[in-house]
Amino acid sequence: MNKKVNEKSDKMIHYKPKKTLKKQTNRKISARMKRKIIRKLIQKIFSVLIILLLLFIIFKIATSNHTSETTAEGTSKENTILEEDSQSNGNDLSRNSNMNLLDRENDENSGNTGNQSDPFIINNDWRLTLANYENIIPENFEIELANIDEERQFDARAIQYLNQMMEDMRNDGITNIWIQSAYRSVKKQKELYNNSINKYLKQGKTQEEAEKLTLEYINKPGASDHNLGLAVDFNYVDESFEDLKGFEWLQQNAEKYGFVLRYPKDKEKITKIKYEPWHWRFVGQEHAKKMNELNMCLEEYVDYLANFGDGP
């Protein structure tokens, strides 16, 4: 009897009520749910981290490419600037080299005066030969000429300066300037002079009036720089030439090649010739610079040399 009671008692001890089992089951389900939620949360965090990492990598790549492009662009610009500077310096060096060569030849040629007994050759320097209303060169006056082109000629001793000046002008972007007239024989000068007088006579002017009007722009035969082969007229014989960039360039640079504006506006009373912005005369580099420095036309400069020495 007692044995049965004990067995029954043991069974009662190991018996688990339904509520307890339910609680345990709920706990297991709750634990599984928590683990599942935690796993999902970890997965989401991991996914977000991966996305952030990818975005960071993309950002770095984009930044790197932009930096490379900027660097490449900067390098390209720098190289372009260096190339332009190098080219500019090369042009300047080339131009300076040419000018130095012209300087040396200029010094050598200044003593080559041709016929030094001619009274119109100043200071035994052919570059300062003066031809004007007071200094008439003879009709048989001869010089060695060189061709500018098929139609125009210039003094062979000075043509290199003219050619260099025209080339440098073109290199500086001045392309609308050309040589309209250069050397003119005394015979040709006489023809132009007489034609001009006849034109005014036909207009009803007197001989005196016709000559006076002609002399405003055309020298008497033998009184023109063109007869010396040392003058050039640019473009059309018109005062509008002074409005061109080429005229401005000549004002700033012509002296480097030995040329001066022969008939300035403020020197008409001295030269007896109206202002001619198109007419430029070769006198040599050192004389051109000195004339501009002193603001003198050729007539004034010749007097200056006679009174104060042999020049620069």
C-alpha cells in the first residue's frame, strides 16, 4: 500500500502543470523571436554598412578622377603657358638676335658712305643723306639697289632692316600694311612733279599756285627721300593711315629698325611738307632713337649734329 502511494507520489512530483508548460513554450518562442529580430537587425546594419562603404568607395573614386582631371588640366595649362612662353621667348630671342645682327651690320655700314664728296651726305654717313628743298641731289645720282618685290626697290645697304621690320610687324599680327612706294629715280620724280602741276593748271590755278599746291605733298626732282632709296610709303597716300594699328606699331617700333616718321605733324614749318603718316625714312637705329628722344625731324637733327658733335 505504501509502495503504491510512493509511486503515485513520485509521479505527482514529476508532473508539470499545463500553465508551466505554456510559459516555457512562450519563453522559447520569445527567445527565438528575439534572436530572429536581432539577426534581421544585424543584417540591416550590415547592409547599411555595405551601402555606406560602397558610397565611400564611389566618392573616393570620383574625387580621385576629378583631382586627376584637374591636375591634368592644370598641367596641360601649365605646359601650354610654358610652350607659349618658350615660343614667345624664342621669338624674342630670334628677334633680338636679328636686331643685334642688324646693329653690327649697321655699325659696319655707317662708314660705307659711297661718294663722300657729295655735299648732301651728312657727317660722312650715307644714312643721314638729306634731300629736301635746300638740298637737291643730281639727276645722275646712283646707288646700289635691291628688290623688295618685282616692282619696288630699296637701298641695298638698308633693305635688310626694312625686310626685318615688315616680317616682325606681320609676326605681331599686323597684316594689313604693305609698301606702296619705295625708291624713285629723279627722272620719275620729275614726271610726278610735272604731272601734279599740270593737274592744278587744268583746274585754273596759276603756275605759282600749282607749284605751291604740288610742293605740299610732292618734292621737287632730287629733293625727295625716295630718290635716295631710303624712304617707303605705306598703303594709300592718305592721312587715314594713322588710324591703323600698323601706324601705332611703327610709332612704337620703327626706331628699332632705323626708321623714323619723316614728316611729322608738328614739323611742317621746318620740312615744308604736309604731315605724311605713311612716309617713313631710314636713318639707322642709333640716329632714329636719338631723333625720337629729341623730338627732331631730320632737318633739325642734321643741324643738331653740326652744332653738338657726331651723334649718338
